[in-house]
Amino acid sequence: MENKVKQIHNFGQSIWLDFIDRQIISSGNLQKLIDEDGIRGVTSNPAIFEKAISSSDDYNDDITAFGKEAGTTEDIFFNLAIKDIQAAADLFDPLYNEGVVGADGYVSLEVSPFLALDAEKTAKQAEELWKKVDRKNVMIKIPGTKPGLQAIRETISKGINVNVTLLFGLERYEEVTEAYISGLEDHLAAGHNIEHISSVASFFLSRIDVVVDPLLKEKGADDLVGEVAVASAKKAYEIYKRVFSTDRWKALEAKGAKPQRLLWASTGSKNPDFKDTKYVEALIGPDTVDTVPLETIEAFRDHGIAADTLMLGLDQATETLGRLKSLGIDLDKITQDLEDEGIEKFNKPFEKLLKAIEDQQAKG
């Protein structure tokens, strides 16, 4: 019987692994995930790298070597990360070049979270990282903050692939699609072709429910517990279908533009009462990506159910979000708070990561 994770691809969704370290690459386990589970990409973030670098000796020699030539601790980190990202990108190169070139096979590297509210520095660093990694199948991750919108447009306008991260709210998501489309128009207007540019918009799921569910219980709306994140994602997919079918979009598509796919992130269940594959199962559908932690991939391989679920219950999703309003729960405020908190959640591990590199240097 076909591997359950692989079955998801039959419904037009790509599964990417939300994890990277040297061990998974050098041991052949990442290649195994590609071959057996049909994994089609990798995403990383500061928290993932912090775990990788502080919990293993695999990076010690490089920290010493890079320490001799790199300027700051942050430079050393990016040199370490770029080495991993290049190795992973090379593994995914055959996938990137398969069938429709550039449909999949991407590896994502994030700009410094310290820059999340500085458009100019974010765009500058995105370009620097892109040039240093020097792989077509890399995406530079830029947070979808208000200042991030300008950086996204600018980065796309330079012909660089972007993974927009940290999206929680529908309004902000629509602004991100606008930044992507404008960036493509800018690149085209500057006389370049756009068919090589690819982008995803990463919509975070389980964290929404973590905040909303206790409020629902307080108000006696227990039937909505665990439903809000999925309802939001389904509404985001409606926006995606609308935005990428306009005449404005069709003009770009005629020049070879690819739609900016929605990517479901934060898909591990944080509530032990929920099925551990809940967020993956609820949102399987065409032209989307799901980035999944290793343990959730293993859980899905064991007992997940692959079915075309994304377009089911759209009316119910509208109703769920409508009921939140009538219960006096302000989802816009919650998603803004989550975005602010999300920046903090990446700053902390990044600080910890830089400290771990410094400690290692002191030992070295």
C-alpha cells in the first residue's frame, strides 16, 4: 500500500519538512524522507537552528573555522546555516527540476528575526543571503509584518524567491498577496522575466487555537474548540482562489508567473486532546504546501488519513468566524498579538543561538 504521507501529494499538496540539522542530511535520513514519504522541501527557522547547533557537536569545527574569518557571531551563524541549506538544496535539486521546473524542491532560510520590523535591512539581508546560498531552489523567509510587506515586494522585484512567514490574520495575508503581485510587476517592468520566481505564504495554525480555545470555553462555546485555525485557513484559501484568478493576475500568468501558494505552518497539535494529525488532515487540497514537524510526519505515516478536505465545509468556516464576533472575541486583535509574540518567539532562540556559538568559541 502506498505510504500515507506520499498519498497527500495525490491531492495536489506538497509536504515539506519543518526541520533541518547536519545529522539528518549526513545520515541519509533526509534522502529517505524524500524517497519514501515523498517530502518535497524543507523549512528552517531560528528556533530549529538553535536546537540543532546547541544540542550537537556537529557544528563545533565550523564554529572555530568561521570564527577566524567571520565578523560577528551572527555572521558565523549564517555561515553555518548556509552550509546546511546548500547541502539540503542540493538533495532537493532533482525535485526542483522535475516536471514543471521550480514547482517544488525548495529549502527555506530566514532573515535575522531582529530585523522583523525594519523593511530596508530585511530586504538588504534577504538579497545578501540569496547571493551567498547561490541556489535556485532556495526561498528566503521574511516575516509578514507590516514593514515586512515592503521588504517582500522589494525582494520579489529583485527576482528572489520568498517564503512569507508568521501569518495569522486574513487581512494581512491578502496584503502579502498584493506585495507578491506588485513585486512581480516591478521585476517585469524592469525588463526581466518572471517565470523562475516562486513564493509561498506561510499561514500559522495551531497557535491560533491555543489562544482562542480557552476564550471559547469561558463563553460556553465548546463546540468551536479546535475549529478556528482551520476555519481561518479555509477562508485564506478562498482569498487565494479569488486573488489568483483576477485579470491582473492572468496578465502575469501569461508571462509565466506562478501563484504564491499557501503554506500551512505550525501544524503539530499542541493540545493533547486533539488527534496528532488533526491540522494536516483538515487542510489537504490542490496547489498548497504543508510544512510538518518530523514527529507529525511519523504520526501521519502511521495513522493519518489522506483525503481532499480543504474545500469542505467552507460555509461552516464562515459561520465559525462569524460566531466568534458575536461572542465578542476579536480575532483581528488576537492575530496581531500572535504576530508580535511570534517575533519575540524567534528573537529569544536567536539570542540563545548566538550565545551558544559564543560559548563554543570560548571553549574552542
